Amino acid sequence: MLEVNFPITAVTKIGPKYKSLLENIGISTIEDLLYHFPFRYDDLSQIKLVKDLVEEDRVTVKGVLGPVDNIYTKYRKRLTKGKLLDHTGDIDLIWFNQQYLKKSLSTGKNYKISGKVSTFNNKLCFISPEIELDSGNTINTGRLVPVYPETAGISSKWLRGKIKFILDSQTNLSEFLPEEIIDEFNFQDINEALNEMHFPDSIQEAENTGERFAFEELFIELLNVEKRKYEWSKKLKSKKYKSFEKEVKDFIQKLPFKLTGSQKTALGDIISDLKKENPMNRLLEGDVGTGKTVLAIIASYISHLNGFKVLYMAPTEILANQHLKTFEKFLKGTNIKVELRTGSVKENGDWSILIGTHALLFNKEKYKNIGLVVIDEQHRFGVEQRGKIVDLIEDKKVPHLLTMTATPIPRTLALTLYGDLSISILDEFPFEQRKITTKVIPEKMRKETYEIIKQKNEPTFIVCPLIEESESSSLENVKAAQVEFENLKNGVFKDLPIGLLHGRMKSTEKEEVVKKFRKGEIKILVSTPVIEVGIDIPDATIIVIESAERYGLASLHQLRGRVGRGQKEGLCFTFMSNNSRDSYKRLKALENINEGIKLAEIDLEMRGQGDVFGTEQHGFKKLKVADLHNLEMLENAKVYAQKYFPKLEEYPKLLGRLIQRKGYYIGAN
Ligand code: ADP
Ligand code: MG
């Protein structure tokens, strides 16, 4: 008898080879396999008589199998030919390179055949159909057939067989959802639901059952959120700050500008967090240019006044460099020592603020006396980093954490998925908002667009999604930065200084290119989206985005935020690499909407969570079943997670499930 937590090798005919293949898709136990759900179902449920078949039908035929022969054609093709007969006639069956079939099939027995009806030598036939003994309960033919996420060496057919075997062997999962939830949503028993998920009788049935697993997934994730929230804010103690009101006020007064209203509010939030017993865990969310950095600088200053050090992490070395300058500028006249640390620089400990990349967290020497950690432009909201930050603990005290992002996260998502974070939003711009005109350009207008760029002769970004063509072999027309650079350099822009910037260049090379671009020695910079993360080149005015349909609107919004930062109005031209009307319509929103959050909400509505954040996963692991469009379910899952988290001990099965699921965050103690 199989148990759900047995390793997958407990299933007959799954040995070391399949074990390692399955591990590639995250499957190591029997339960994992049961939770490997189909992403669609092929409808092969329609059963027809031979006499009614017409070309292009995708159907199932029941009948008796005639003789099966292996044939070698004159072109040395290996064919296996057979016939299926019912009382209305017979139809040819042809397979290529599947000699072994002859041995495994039995002439004279009843079979089901599923596939597409084709013609061969002017006769109807099935080419490479599925064939299965007609034992009543078939899994590959004559029904809705599940199609699974596959990996090399693991086909949907193989998965079907194994999953069916497990389901039939009465490997029962025990119900772990509380009864109240099952009743409230009218969910089925878990084992029944698993059966229906893999082998449903109708699409409707699959969809209904899917609800249960979607809920389950969100519920478990949100219980995790509750756990993190609890551990971070209830169990951990912080380095408690004094507010130094007068000094801070003086500092703010000396700034070359007045803080905006939302900067003031956010600063108030931050200061009140710093004074608390428990460490701050705040996300500062604000569009590019809303002035997040200065708040981080003020918080760093307060840390210094309290005698604590600060770690400031930028996403790239280029940005770390930029921030060093900004910090030095704002902190001039204080005795605060700011130091930059990139891979090569050695740190001697004689600093108050240490600026670097995320590598700072992986330092071998132990930092002393860190009061505040700032993570700028964070893409994964700190789940991992937080674990690391807890390592900075001294005397059982944890540094405060301020995370900053320009990624507009719709409020509903932020509050739910990152429910363990407090959030401050900067929704005001210090200046009159920068003006960026965006146009979605049809391919046939490309030449004219290049003409405009030439005439303007201003710093221009050309953003391509990939570096080398080879990465994109399956994606036609996707411009690769490297190739596009060569083309433009030797083509339309041969008379302009042109440069290339991408993530795989050495950081010194990157800096060199950025420097030249800033100085105007490079006029056109072809790049991958590495520029997204906040390079400040005030004079850049034009940005061309290739294959724009591949990005979420929010990401595009961030990309175009690279231009028009100086005096001149910005121009953003987007091109598409396909002709999809939907993509076009979606991109058109960029022409009229200028708020990142609104664009993110459109993304959420139109394409679901994945695209709100581009390809990164932002600390929230990719959902298998649930779809974040379904805000109602998300809300429900949150309500129940908050209800059950404090009394998990009373629900040992649920608790067991949480602990056993991979990715359950077992954090700081
Ligand atoms: P973000 O990191 O949010 O994109 P920055 O912190 O880089 O934005 O700020 C953008 C620019 O605006 C910087 O030059 C900064 O000095 C300036 N700035 C910040 N706050 C204000 C303000 N209240 N008034 C005027 N300028 C400001
Ligand atoms: Mg910034």
C-alpha cells in the first residue's frame, strides 16, 4: 500500500532515472505527483462510428483491432500499420517509428483509438493515434484527457498512467482543510477532488474542483504570510531608536527642497516604526522620481544619531555608485562616513553607512551594530533577505528593514500577499510630473521613427529583450540587443555614436558605457532591460522599446521612466514583435495612462499576476492553480488564514500540511 509521503520511487517502474527527471519538475513524493495538475484537457470524449468519420475530426473510435504489421518503406521509414473495425466499417491506423507497438497490441481485442482523422493515399486514417485497450475506464482515449506540464523524458501519457495508478491504489490523502471551510465553499473531499482534477467528466467539473485547489494554495501561502508577520513583528526585538526630533527637523530644513506631503507621511510612518520594540518591516512604494532615496537618507541619519550603522543595498553596482554620490551630497556637513563596497573593495569597518549590492548580506565577517537595512528596488520582497538579516542579530536584536520599490503593486495584492509588510506609498511627485509621450508604433513606421531619432539627435535608449539571437530561436522577431546593436551600428545609425549595455558585461565595462552615455559620447544606447532598475541619466529623452508586448505594462512604465528626467520632454516609442490585436490594445493603455499603479491594475485584470511583475517572482512563489485575478477568493483565503493562524495547534492536520509543504517558511526563532 502506498502512502502519500512515500518517495516517488515507491511506485512500480519508477527508478532512479525517472526520479531525477521528476525532480526537475519539483516532484519527489507521491503527493507531489498527485498535486502535479494538468494545465489543460484535450477533449477526446466524442465517440464516433467509423462510417461517420470525416477528415479533421478529433474523436475516439471503438472497435476490434485487426492485424498489425511493421513495414519498411523504400525511404527506409519504419511504419506500423493496423486497422480498427466496428460494425460500420474499418479505418487504417498508421504509426511512425513505433515498432514496439506490434508486440504490445493484440489483434482481435477491443480498443479505443483517439486522435485526428487524416488522409493517406486518398483514404481516411488515423496517424499516430492514441490506442488503449477498451477496458471501460480509459485514460488516454475516449474522454477529457489531461495534459500536464512536461519535462524532457516525462510525457503527459506517462504521467497519466502513473497518476491513475496511484489514484486507483487507494492512496488516500487525509483532509487537512478545516471542516468549516469545506462547508462554507462546498468543497469536495480531497481524494474525490484529486480524482476529478486529473480525470474529470466535464470541463465544468474540472473547473469546480480547481476552485478547491486554488483556495488551498492561497490559503497555505497566506498562512505563511501570517507566520512571517508573527515571527517578525511579535517575536523579534529591535534596536529601539530615539527620535532626535530637533536634529531631524534641522536636517530636513537644510535640504535643498521641501518634502512632499506623501514623503512627510511616509517619513512619519518610518520614524514611528523605528521607535517601536519590534523591528520595522516597511515597504516604501513609489513611482520613479517620487523621492524615496531622500527618505532612506533621513532614516540613515536618524540611525547615525542613535549610534547605529546602516547597510544600503542597491540592485546593481552602477546604482550603488550613484547612491554613494547622492548620500555624500545630502550628508555633506555631517561627520557621517559613507562607504561603497562592491565586490573588489575591501571594507575596514570605519563607516556609518555602507552602500553596496545584495552581496552585502553575504559578507563573511559579521557586521557590528547595524540598526537599519535598506533594500532599494527590491524585486523579491525580502523573504530570503529577511532570513539573512536575522543573521545580523546581536543581543537578540534585529535591525530595522526598509524596502523600497518603484514596482507598482496593486493595493489588493500588496495587502494580501505581502500582508507581513507595512506599506507606505509615495503618490506625489516633487516636481510637476515629467512629461513622457508614448506611442505604440506599427512596424511599417519604423523607418520614420528612426528618422525622428536622427533628427532629434538626443540621448536615446533602445531596449531589446534578449542578449543573443540564439536565446530567442523560438521567438521570431524578438530583437536581441547584441544583434540589434550590430545592425543599427552598420545601418541607420552608422553616423551616430552608438553603444551596447547588457547584464552579462563586466561591471567596469558597464560603468564605462554608462559614463560615456552620460557625457554624450554615446548618443544611442542599445540595451537589455538592465536599465530598468534606476539608472539616472537626466538628459536621456528618447526610449525605444522592442518587443514591448513581452512586458507587463507596469514594467514598461518603469522602463519609460528612464527618459524625460531632465528639462526636456521624454519620448517613448514601443514596437511589437507580433501582430496580436490584444497586445496592441493593451499597449495602447500606455499612451493615456501615466500612473504605474493603474497600469499594474490593468495588468492584473488582463493578464494575471505573472505579468504584473514581469518574469521575476517577487518573493511570492509562482502559483500552480490559483489565479490572482480572483480577488474574491484571495480575500476569502486571507480572512481564513488570519482566523486559523492563531489556533493552528488545534488543527494538527493543517499544521502538518504546512510543515510538510515545500516552501513553508521556517524562519527566525
Ligand atoms: P526615486 O528613488 O523615488 O525614484 P529619487 O529619490 O531618486 O527618486 O528622487 C528623484 C529626484 O528628486 C532626486 O534628484 C531627488 O533629490 C529629488 N527630490 C526628492 N524629493 C524631492 C522634493 N520633495 N522636492 C524636490 N526634489 C526632490
Ligand atoms: Mg531610487
